[in-house]
Amino acid sequence: MTMTDSPRPASGSRLLVVEDDRQLVSLLREQLKLAGHEPVMAMTLAEAREHLADERFDLVILDLNLPDGDGLDLAEEISADDRTPMLMLTARGDVESRVAG
């Protein structure tokens, strides 16, 4: 598979971004819009769960360190109920976190 053949959200995709860093949220929103995507932002697990209960997304970009819990918990919920692909963002560098992700 080449880089051009790799699966990725098509332009115009609805993306859920779960991130609590306001500066990063702003940057991601801007860049994703410029790329033609429709980003929906959530700064907590609770907000993300609300969006996921009401809407469908082509991709979830998920921070693991959130103020109201561990993003891995949400990743497990999404994986159990859905086939929505996820991209995880984290400052965690330990092997256990990478393997769990």
C-alpha cells in the first residue's frame, strides 16, 4: 500500500476531536477546516460521549489525558459499539499506554 492508497478520511469528513488543550483545539480546528473537513470539538469525555450518542463521525481524534477521565476508556467504548476509526494523541510515552492504544 502506498501513501496515496492509505485509508484516510475523505475531504468533507465529519471528525470528532476530543482534546482539552485550548491552544491545540484552536489549531486543529483551523487546520482541519482548511483541509476541507468538518471538525466537532469536545474538551471532555462527557462532551465527547454526548456527541457520539447523537452524531456519526468518520474519524475520532482522541487525547488520552482528559480532565474527567482516561481517553482509553472512551476508545474502548467506541471500539465495542462502533467501527469508527480513531487517532490517538497523547503525551504518554510508556510502553503500556502505547500498547493499550
